Amino acid sequence: MTMNNGMITYSKTGKLNVPAYPIIPFIEGDGVGPDTWKASQGVIDEAVSKSYGDRRKVRWLEVLAGGKGFHQTGSWLPEETVRRIKAHRVAIKGPLTTPVGKGIRSINVRIRQELDLYACLRPVKYIPGVPSPMKRPEDIDMVVFRENTEDVYMGLEWEAGSAIVRKIGDLVQQEDGRRIRSDAGIGLKPISRFGTHRLVRMAVEYALEHQKRSVTLVHKGNIMKYTEGAFRTWGYEVAKKSFGKSIVIEEDLAKEHGGKIPKGKIVMKDRIADAMFQQILLRPGEYDVLAMPNLNGDYMSDALAAMAGGLGMAPGANIGNGYALFEATHGTAPKYAGQDKVNPGSLILSGAMMLDYLGWKEAADRIRKGLLKAVEEKRVTYDLARQMQGAVEVKCSEFAAAVIGNL
Ligand code: NAP
């Protein structure tokens, strides 16, 4: 651990160097963002202080985006914000508003693209006591690696009737013989070998490092052969090429290993996305790490979060090479803005993921245990209280105080 000017650096060999007093930018967020951020910041600071005394401390730096950015600078995502997050490498954010249909493009998507945060990481683990629609929610312990920069999320789509749509329609008819209706909007869905390789590589590395049993490639390759199907092909390709000695392909497990995973190895398997939605409901215990393209990942990570107790408790991170942005997975929940009401659990647990990423594991574990204890004591926010028998409903700030009391 080095004392320096607070800058986190990243070596050519892929190692993050974190000073004792790192400067970490934060975006408060819109809607319920300010409430949940205030609550989370207090928990993170207290956990670090309890774990390391004066030896380590986060120096927070506010950067602007969303409504606050627009009101103070005239920009929803000021250049300065992107520049600072890039410079400091690790940041955390609350939710930001994205208008549906028209208007500004998603600020979240833009930040992810600007920093090339190619993996959206969503660990989903059941917290005992949290209400869940599942019969055996304790079986849920999965980590989703969702590709973050490609697929239909690239925003390569055009309005029905526009010149570009007409040109694409003509081209498809000329070259392929099939006709796209003249009143259709058109979107493109690029999925590359490069993008797939780096995502699946990160997922397999994670599985090996955390001693998980398997990595499952989730795709809709039976229908979309050259995008989702290629994701499957390239996923296996990189797993075999880069981790050949550490993986077993599912097909070979029964044939060559009597169905038993050899020690120190992980199983690589794949599932078609619709079947996988059934699997996570019916046999969640059979899956550990999931790697998938952007759109499947969006749907599946929210479904998993709901199964494990709701968006209010689901943390998330966007990771690239040497850059990471941690964020609550829920949105701005505008009807609760400024009421000190919603569950800050998602952002608090994202903060714990951030501390893990910095290598401050003791503080991260302390937060997870503190939150578990607060839920066990049934002092929870409205979303959980309305479903838990005998629970006391507390405010957002009071839940954070209960977590701090249990650190
Ligand atoms: P949302 O803000 O996530 O809220 C939907 C519902 O989820 C809320 O009404 C509430 O349910 C529940 N909820 C969300 N956060 C909660 C929390 N912390 N604690 C307890 N309950 C919580 O989704 P939305 O209404 O679809 O989206 C609103 C805005 O947020 C949109 O502009 C959207 O684009 C944006 N958004 C941003 C991000 C991001 O920044 N990463 C992510 C998603 C959405 P009840 O009504 O049942 O209480």
C-alpha cells in the first residue's frame, strides 16, 4: 500500500495499485439517488474506519451527472465528469434518469462506452430473511457477467421512414432477397469475437479465482446464429484456448470424469436463454457464473434480483481493464425522491463490491455482515417490511444506521 496523491494506478501487467487514501469520484444520482448515496457513503466510511483505523480512508470527490449536472453545467454528462472518472479509475454512482423513447441518450450507456466498461457484473445471492417468491431462495448464488458494450444496446437504430432505414431496406432486398416492411424501424445487433472473448475471459477468471463450479454461456443462438450463436462458439473458443487446463466441457464431464468435476477445474456449459429462464427458477443451485450478451443479461439479472429479494438489495458493477464503476441496479424511483424512504441496500452492497475491487476485503465483508444482521433484526425499509412478518419499517437513513450499528 503506497501513500501518494490519491491516484489509483493500473500496471501493464493488469494490477491495480491503490494508495491508502484513494480519491474516489461519486455521482449522487437522480430521484432517490441523494438519499441512497448519503446512506451508503456513511456505511462505507464507517466500515473502512472500523477495519483499518487511520491506515486507510476514501477521499470522496463529487462529480456531476444527470439532473444535477444539467442544472449546474447545462450538460447531463459533463466532459469533466468523464475525465475525472477516467483519471481516478474507480467510481461509484446512484441511478440516473433516462427518458424513454426520445430525448437524451442514456447517460449510463454513455459512461460505460466512454470508459469501455465491457462487463456488467451482478452477483445475486439470497440474504436470509428477505422475502422471496422462490420456495428455496437459499439456493440462489450466481454471478452474472453481462456484455456491456455491444448487442442492440449500442444504440445503432434508426426511425421508421428515415433515409438510412430506406437504404438498409434496399440493401437487404438487393443482397439477400428478403424484404423489410417500409414502415419498420431498424436496429443493429453487433456481437464480436473480440467483445465475447474479453467478457468470457473475465467470467472464467472470476470463476477460477472464486472457486466456482461452472461458467454457463447463455445465448439465443438457435435463432440468432451469427450473433448469439457466435457468442456461444467464441465463448467456448476462448475458454479452451486461454484456460484449457482449468476447464472441462460439460459434454466431457460424464464421458471422461464420471460426472464429477475434477479438483481445481470448472465446467463450461451453455444454455439457450429461454430454457435458462426456466433453469434459474427450477434449478438455481446448478448454476454459479453466467456469461451472456447485453440484452439477455439485462433481463436475466433483474429476474435473478427479484428472485433473491428485489432490486432494492441487488448490487452491480461495470468493469473494464483498469476501470470500474459501481452502481445500484435499480432506477431513480422518482415517486419516492426526497422522502428518505427507499432501500439503500443495493448501493451499500455495490460499495462493498467496490471495496473488494480495491482489495479492502475486510471492510467489504464487514458491510455484508452488517447488512445481513440488520435484515435479521427485521429493521428494514418499506419494500421489505411490507412482505416480512413482524418487521419494523425504518427510513433509508435509519436502515443505514442499523447496518452501521452492526458493522
Ligand atoms: P425504478 O426506478 O427501479 O423503480 C421501479 C420500482 O422499483 C419502484 O417504484 C419501487 O417499487 C422499486 N424500487 C426501485 N428502487 C428501489 C429501492 N431502492 N428500494 C425499494 N424499492 C425500489 O425503475 P423505473 O421506474 O423503471 O425507472 C425510473 C428511472 O430510472 C428511469 O428514468 C430509468 O431509465 C432509470 N433507471 C436508471 C438506472 C441506472 O441509473 N442504472 C437503472 C434503471 C432505471 P414500488 O413502487 O413497488 O415501491
